[in-house]
Amino acid sequence: MVLGLQGQRAVSVLHFLCCLWAIFAITHNVGLPNSARKKREDTYGGHWKHLTFLNQVLQTVLFSLCVIIDFTALFDPSQEKKISRVLVPIRDFIFSALMFPIGLFVAFVFWGLYAYDRELVYPRELDDINPTWLNHSMHTTILPLLFIELAVCPHKYQHKTREILGLTIFTVSYLCWITWVHYVSGVWAYPVLEVLGIPGKLVFFSIAYCIALTFYFLGRLLTKQLWARRRKQS
């Protein structure tokens, strides 16, 4: 074991706090009164057409799994192997193939477009609707949460092809989903898509996928180097 008993307890508390934060953020996101929401949010698909919201869902699921695994190990050791055998591979796959690359993508692409022209991704009118802290909970705090999770929990990366396939299926499914939402409602999930023609959208989607794939390999590399070093030290 890389972590001792005290370390496991500390990680359990950290996971519990992260889980509470994820639940708090996502419930406040969906809990904005209808009268205060931008019209775009009330169209077909609602919050589910936004990658930021889907990323929040992934965070909530991941930290919930972490809490179940941690608390089982601490309070019911007899069931630890049984629970871990089922949940740990799911937890590790969500983190490695989805949450880490998608989370980094959301943060870097959002703030990159925001710095270039915020109207392409987060129009000024949203400042009067979404509290500043809620904006940062969706697009900023995800970064420290990702790197904290990478540093405190030894996620096991599985077969590379399987994880890349999982990320690819998620990406293609999401692109098909927001295209369908536009077909049904006439509204694109993000303003930047409204100013791009079909060739521009294809280039944008291709670049977006390559960025997410790059972040997947970054997470794989950082995890391997960090935990290999810690295992040697222990």
C-alpha cells in the first residue's frame, strides 16, 4: 500500500468534501429559478446540452464512487474486496478516460475562448443570471479538483485502446447530441457554433477532439510518473 491508514482516512475526508462540493454546485446549477434563466437554457435539452454540466455530473458520480469505496474500506473491511472489485474499475475508467480529459478541456477551452471573445462562450448577460462563484464552480475549480484527485488517489489506467475508444464514443455522442438539439430547437449549445459555417464547425470539432485526446495522454503520463515514484519511495 502506498498510503498508510492515516493517509487513507485523510483521502476519505477529502473525497467526502469533494463529493459535497460537487453535489452543492450541480444542485445550484439546476436550481436557478426559471424566470432568471437565459432563454437558451429553457430550450430543448436544457442543461444537458452543455459540456460543463455533463462534466459536473461526471465529477459527482466519480466522487460518489470514491466515497463509497473509501468508507467501505474504513468501516466495513469485510466487504472491501467485493465492493472494490466492482467499483474501482468503474471509478478509474471514469477518471482516466472521461473526467480528466473532459475536465481539462472544459477549463482550458472555456477560458481560452473567454479571453479571446467572451461573447462566443459566455455572453455578458449571463453575469446578471449566474453568480460568479457558480461560473467558477463550472469552469475553474474543476482544475484543482482534478489534480488533487490525481495526486491523492492511485487511479489505474487500463488498456489504452479501450480508454481512447471510451473518450471517442463520449465525444462523438456529445457532438451528435448538440447537433440534434440544434436541429430540433434551432439553438446551438454555445454561441461560437452560431458564427461558424459547416466547414468551420468540422474543423472546430476536430480540434476539440484532438485537444481532449491530448489531455487524456497527459493524465496517463502524469499518473504513471507520480505513482511510480511514490511506489519506489514506499
